[in-house]
Amino acid sequence: MMNRFMWPLAGFIVLVTFFAVGLTLKPGEVPSPLVNKPAPEFELTRLATPDQTFTPSAMRGKVWLLNVWGSWCAACLQEHPVLLDLARGEEIDIVGLNYKDARDDALEWLKRHGNPYVLSVADTQGRVGIDYGVYGVPETFVIDAAGVIRFKYIGPITAETVRSHLLPLIKELRQ
């Protein structure tokens, strides 16, 4: 009789333990196999000037952010003021990777909410996002002057994330 109740109780305790440990993790800091590896190369058209293209190699020699966003993304709107503040501070160049979006929708969204990006590129099919291991948007990558991904953040960036993670890392990478 006792064994009949012990197995479900033990299973419940294991589940509660996994849940408790999960609550202590930071969901934005999911380990990525791309961290400390060269950023995948791509060539995409620029959002505002589709007759021009961009490749990450154009940023060699600079520490920069690649921010994956979409006009259809509610969380992107949540992080947008933080990106605008970061861009105003001129601490770092931010390149936008407009993910699975219509060009006109994306341009209208930037016009309405402000544009923190030095440029945005259009990943309409999501293929570059796949190469970067994008789970969903927004996601942000810190890429060093040699073109190596040094940090990946999943979810909307907050002012606290900028203060505690991004700016110290950017400062360190520039030295």
C-alpha cells in the first residue's frame, strides 16, 4: 500500500525540483553553440535601399550588435525604446536583421517608432535567422571586431541588460 503512494510522490518531488531549478535560470541567456565562433556570413539587401546589400564582413574592425526583429513582433516593440537609447548613446553600431517580414511593413514600423539601426537587412525567408540559430524574435548578438559572436541574448533587451551585460562586454571587447 505504501509503495503505491511513494512512486507518485517521488515523481512529483522530481518535477517540483526541476521546476524550481528552472525558475532560477535566466531565459535570455540560453547557451548558444555559436558563441565564440565566427558569425555566419550572409549577403542580404538593405531594408531601406534594396538595390544595396550588406555582409557582416563590412563591419570587420568594429564591435557591433546584430538585432533580430520584426514589425509583427510585440516583444520587439517592448525592447525598441532601449535600442533607441543605446543608439543615441553612440556606444555601438546596431544592425537590424528584419526577420520574416514584409519590407513595407518594416519600413513603416521604423518610421512610426524610430530607427536605432545604422542599417537593417531583409531576411524575408528566415534563412539567415536559421544560420544564426534564432529561436524567435527579438534576439541580439554581440559580434567583435574579428567577426566572432561573443554573446547572444534571447528576448527583449532591457535597460538592466544593457547596463549589466552589453556595455561592460562592449568595453572589454574594444580594449
